[in-house]
Amino acid sequence: MEAFPLFVPEPAAGLLSQAGGSVATPAAQAPEALHPALWRASQVGRQREATWPSGFAPLDAELPGGGWPSRTLTELLLPHPGLGEMRLLAPVLAAVQQQQRCVMLFDPPARLCGWAWQALGLDVQQLVLVQGRGVRETAATASASTAPGHPGGLRGRARELLGAADVLWALEHALKSGHVGAVLAWLPMRLRADALRRLQLAAQGHDGPAFLLRGTEARHKPSAAPLRLLLGAAGADSLRLLMLKRRGPPLAAPLQLALPPVLSAPARARAMRPASAPGMGRDAAVLPSADAVSG
């Protein structure tokens, strides 16, 4: 077998010590200094793109880059709408609108309430609503769309898939367009993993925050979103956040954020009652809140 000579690179060859003949190697460069996409397991990752301040200092301190990321998906998981998610996102959405960029809402869970959005500091003239075909049709539309071959004739699982396909197609193309400021999409529970990967690839061309709102059941399913947060109620004007996934180490304990108060004094008193009190349902604490997108 042919023997290959060992070569010392020319820059290192000059570092040979005349006394002992050893090579003095320079100090190893820190991995996080080699590329913005690298970080240590004990560190919070950095963002190559500009981030958007969330408006909550404790949250910014734990988000990679110090704010909501651009060109990537952020997944918010919550048990039901109205926990405080809109008050959580209102500061960043208002910042996007201040740059004369629109906010697109895909398939919200209820009809929008204009005064509630204005109370959060948002301009309703810069909101764009997109709904899937046949997802929430009115009774008049339902009676008129039962002809054979018409999409309105579909029922059950077929109608759900048709509406979800519409929303996913519109969402993907909106992210690719580069003309949208911020995106909020309420996605169905039954969502294929490859659909999320397509959305993540599309979000790489979106210079703004993109939020996917899903149920808490999705926490046990794989997701291509680099940032995943689990939201929970912690009082009338308080929100609990648990970071399920981020570019960095997991948090030892959930974050608790104080939200801007929106409840009146009587509504606050009702919200602070124990859940077992007579006449108090599971969602009683969130019904009076302006976080609900419906009136």
C-alpha cells in the first residue's frame, strides 16, 4: 500500500516551535460566531432576519432575536378562542399597520367585531378577511347550493377538507407574494405534516410575522414551525405561555403576562368567581373579553 506523506498547511507550519517542535494552534472560534443559524444548546438562538417586538418585555427576553420572528411560522396552541390571544398579538399587528401594511385573517372562528379591534389599537380598514369555501355558509347559501355537482352539495368530512384546502392554498400564496404585512390563520386540527412544511417554505419569503392558531391537541403532533407556544388562561387579564419549541433550551416554567384590562368592573367580578360557582360555565371568564373576534 502506498504511503501518503503528511503535510502541515503553510499558515500552521509557521507556528512550529523551535524549542519543542509542537504546533501552537489558535483558540477555537465559538460556534455561534461562525454563522447566525448556529447556537449552543444552552443559548437562545439568534434571528438572521429582523424581529418584531411583542410589546411584552418578559416575552421578548425569551424569544429568539428578542421578538416575533419574520420569514418563519409561529404556532399558537390554545384550548378555545378568547383567552387573550388577540391582546397578545395586538401590539405587533398595530406595528405592522403603522408601516401601511395590511393584516390578513384566514378563517377566523367567528365574525369580526370592528369596535373590539379598534379598542385594541388596530385599523379595521387594513384588515383583509379570507374564508374557505363552504365552511360557514349561511342558511340561504346552504339551501341554494344543493344542486348536483355544486360544492355546496358536499357534507361532513368532504366539506371540511374542501374549505381547508381553500384556506391553505390562499395562505401559501399570500406568504409567497411578499405584499402582506402580517398573517393570522386559524387552521383545522386535522392537518397533514407536509402542509405545514409547505407553509414554512412559503413563509421564508414573507417579511413579517405569520401566526398559526390551532387547538391544544396539536401539541403532540409534529410541526415544521420553529416557534410553538401553548397558551392558557391565568385570570381575567393574565395569560400563561409555555414554550413548546424554540431555537434554544426549553423554559423551566411558563411565562405569565399581564394583558391590558378590557373588562368592566362587574364583568371582572364575574370572571374572578370560582369555576364551580352557580351559573358559571367553562368559558364565562372569556365571553366578555374583547379578545373574541366576534361581537
